[in-house]
Amino acid sequence: MDVKIYRYADTDDPWQLEVVDEKDWSTVWDEQFPLPKDAYRAFYAAADEEGMASFVGDSGPTVH
């Protein structure tokens, strides 16, 4: 898995959170985050609540 937390360079845009599995299936959060650590917290909360298997997909992109 690849946890991606990003925003456009040289902006104050909110941070985006995306998790990509080994088959390139993507889970994207609708929520945007003021700080990268907030995005990490959202990822860890989802992983604790739903399990890591929830990020492995075979039916297309998932949105949180």
C-alpha cells in the first residue's frame, strides 16, 4: 500500500488523502485536511475501524 498525502505545490490548499494498493486500486477521501497529520489520523482511524483489507479493492475506486 501507498499512502499519499498531497496538495498542489506552493499553495495553501487543503491536503488530500489517497491510499493505493498493489493493483493500483485507489481509495480517496472526500474530506480535505488542514494539516498532513490530520490526514494521517484519518487514515489510521479508518484502518483501525475497517481494517487494512478495506483498502484492497477489485471493483474500482473507493471513496471515504
